[in-house]
Amino acid sequence: GENVEQHPSTLSVQEGDSAVIKCTYSDSASNYFPWYKQELGKRPQLIIDIRSNVGEKKDQRIAVTLNKTAKHFSLHITETQPEDSAVYFCAAGYIFGTGTRLKVLA
Amino acid sequence: DAGITQSPRHKVTETGTPVTLRCHQTENHRYMYWYRQDPGHGLRLIHYSYGVKDTDKGEVSDGYSVSRSKTEDFLLTLESATSSQTSVYFCAISESMGNQPQHFGDGTRLSIL
């Protein structure tokens, strides 16, 4: 079955800096790669997704890249703000990574 | 926010008792999912449904069963709860594709003593 690995598990950045979270997947048939943000005690929320026929997608300060050959995809957050602090999950289809706790230091 | 209601929101019960969690949606979405969330494991898929009376197993289905008799309701049952099933349970829905959970409910915190 599908396996998704996510790194790093924790990430601290200064406000205004960029943050990058990386994921790898095992099933070459996977074709949908969403990212979720989960604030403490809240539900996961879909923030951006990318499909296998697209290499990059951007939405304001967040962007995702996909390398199907290498089977990895990444989330990029630019100009980070304190409200970006949360746990971020990648997924390949409905299989999730283990999460990255992002802390943005003011 | 998508119309997803999970009930109960919190439950404490004893080992060996049956437990049923309910997910109710008002979006008329075809696909529904049950996940559990545990520290260090992220979200793991328990079961999912692709239509009324159509369900399938996920990654961690042992000890769980589901039923979907109506589009809007997806029930998760622990036939005989064990302490290892203490977790936060999330329901999710998606509209058009079976591997794309889009909207999550607020979760049910279940403690089994």
C-alpha cells in the first residue's frame, strides 16, 4: 500500500522567512497530493492541493511542487506570519504523512 | 465551513463496551471517511464510503465497522472497545473523487478506560 513520509517533524522560522516541508510517497499510481493545516484543537483544513499532471501550483504565499519521477512533493510558505504556526500534513490521496509542527517566531 | 456534524464530541467509556460515533453531513457529498488521529501517527484512515451501503476498509480497520444507510450519515462502531482505540476520531467528506478528503468535522475525543 501507499506510504507517505514527511520531514521535518518540527520547524521553527523567524517571522518573514520562508518555510519548506517535504514529503515522499511510495505508490507511483498516486495522482492527488493535498496539504492540510491543523491548528491546536481544531479540525484539519485543506489549504492547497496538486494533481499529478501539474508540476507546481501557487496560492498567494503558499506553493506546492511535485516531482513525479522522484515521487516527492513540497510545501513552500513565503513571508511567514505568526498565524501560520500550526501542524501541516501532506497526503497522497487519502494516506497522510505524520505531520510537521511549524512555529513562526515573532 | 462545510456542514459536517460529529456526535458525540467527547465520550469516556470502559473497555469491552460497544461505542458508535456518528457523522452527519448536509452537503450531499458522495464520499465519506473515518480517520483516527494519534500523536506520532498523523491521521490514519479507518474506513471510507463511496455511496449508500458501499464501504471499504482503510489502513487501520481492525476492531471497527461502519454503516451508511443514508447519504448524509456515516456511522463508526467499535464492537468491543479497547484502550488502544483511545483517540481523536475525525469524519471527512469529499464531493467527486474517492481519494480526496476535502472537509473535516470537528472530531470526537474518545477515551476508553
